Amino acid sequence: MKGHPPAAPTGLSSSNVAHNTATISWTAPARGAVTSYHVLRATDGGALTRIDTITGTSHVDDTISAQTEYIYAVTATGPDGDGAQSTSITVTTLAEPTPPSAPTSLSAQAQDGSVNLSWTAPTGDDVTGYRILRGPDTDRLATLVVDTGDTKTRYTDTSVVDGSSYVYAVAAVGSAGVGEQSQSVSITAPAPPPTATPAPSPTPTLGPVRPGGVNRLTLTSAEPGQLVITWTAPEADTADDYRVTWTRSDQNWPSWHDEDRNAYPIATTLTINGLDEGVEYMVRVRARMDQYTASPWSGPWSQAKQTVSAPPEGAAATPTGLVVALDYGVPVLSWNDPADDSITGYRIRRGSHANDMPVLVNDTGSPANTYTDDTAQASGIPPGVR
């Protein structure tokens, strides 16, 4: 047996009405099975015609025009046919939105490296941001400085060049696009202040350059009682001579007038003899300028330590009582034998200082305790015998 079509939908209403869209909603019939709904629309006094068939209870109509009156109605359809038509409603769409009008009161202030812009927003317009344009004149505002993306009515352009002239305009941006430009404003970025030419500095009267520190200070002790000291000159090589001073590590440094523990070589090497065997010594070396021996014209000290070699176990004792006599200007040496019957010979050294005897005169190979040095004329050079 055939049933009845559904009753008419109720509660027809509209929402989200814009210039080109509107949403129509309704309530399902209280009676009868519904499988779909026919949405009907009319305009300009015409008859209602079907514009869509849906299964839900709302419809978005996006085929309408701005500022137009539309009439809507809905019918329900079920297994037993179409039901009655709902009560109709009238919907008038909104006017089509337009871009914002032009901002007003644009002003510009220049400072070093930037231009500060400010303006007044359009009244009552939907503004989402501003477009700032720049150019060399009003007809050539081709440079897009920025699309701000916010509604602040100020901006600082930091891309200007000092001393250059610019023309600016601002347009508001809304949902309908970019509006008209404001009146333009001209500004010249300030030129940088002239660079002052400093007065030439007087040429100082330079004195001697103080020597630098010596390098690679090295101590070796290959023979008993002896230290061999070597170093390299300062990088600027301004030294005229060097002061070398030495002391046992358990004693204080000597003063400059202690002749037994100071030497002033020109070369970068010095051999010291007669030191306490098996004892650690400290050595300092500094470069000097010959005509300025006071400390302001001396380089910094370089310092090192080394233990002086001792004779091997069983080595001969030290001779005593060394005497130097002259035989027609030729040094004749004599000394007392050590209390040791195993002496097979003596080593004789010569130098310019009691502690600086680099010259090996002879290894005698004889136990005789005299020797004539016919290789050197007597000149106050102290010899040493071992």
C-alpha cells in the first residue's frame, strides 16, 4: 500500500550572506521518510526553480550576484514522492566589496641612512596592510619598498642612500585588493657630513730601538766544570753585544760589576769553565746596545738552567798552585801535581777571562808539571790547567 510523501520542511533561514554567496538552512519534516531535498530559488519576480538536490539540511548557494534579491524554498522527497513546499524566505546579497580608499596625510622625515613615513588610515575600510612605493619622481613610483601585512600607519625605509632624493606613495590593501595610492611626498636623504682631514702628526724624533729578547737559549755541559751557552740574536737584530750572567741555583744573581759571574760577548756563544762540578747553574742572557748599556736600552732577559758535569768516577784530581811566568814574552806555566800517582798528562786551556777559556792549548800526554805556550804572546790571558 502506497504511503504519504513527507511533510514540508520548516524553519527555513539564511546565514553567511555576502555579495556572491549565501547559506540556506532548514529543519527536516516532522512526518514522512526523506531521501533528499530540492532547493528552489527565484529572482526578479520569476517562478521558483530547482537549483540543487541534496541530502543534508543546508545548502551554500555560490551562484548569486551582488546586491540582488532572491527567494528560496525547499521541498522534501521520499519513497512516496515529493512533499509540500516549505515557507519561502527572501535573501538580499551584499554589495560587491571594493578595495580600500587612499590613505591621507602622508608625511616623510629623513635622518641618516633612513626615511620615516607616517599616514592616516582610510575611514571605514577593510584594511589588512599597506603597500609602500618609491621612485625618483611622481610618475615613476616603480619600486615596491614593502607590503607591510599589518595595519600600522608608519614605516621606516632603511634602504635609502644618503644624499639621494625620493618620492613616496602609500596604498591600502584589503580583502578586495589594493586600493588607490595616496598623494605622494618628496624627501631627500641627508648627505653624510664631510670627512675632516686630520692635521698631519708631527714626525717624532726616534731614538734607538730597544733590542728584543734573544731566542733559543741553550746550555750544555760536556766537560766537567764547563758550561757552553748558545743563543740566537733577537729578531730585529739590533744588539751590539750581550750580557751573560750566571750563578748557582742556590745563590742570588750577581750584580753587573761582579766580574767573575758576568761576561759581555759580541758573538752568540760563550763557554764558561771552572764552575762547581755536579751543581745546577742558572744562566741569563740579554741583548744590549753598545752605546746604551742602561736597562732602557737592553732587551728582556732569557733564562735557562743546567747541571754542570762532574768528572767521571776515578778521574784525576785538580792541580794546584798554577803560576805563569814570562820568558821573553812567552808564557811559561808551572803547577803542583795533585796527590795522585796515576797522572798520565794534563789538559791546558786558554781564554780571555777566568771563567771563559774556550781554547784548548794542549793535551800534554806527559806527567810533567811545566809547559811553555809558544802559541800565544803574554797579554794577561789567564790559562787553566787540568
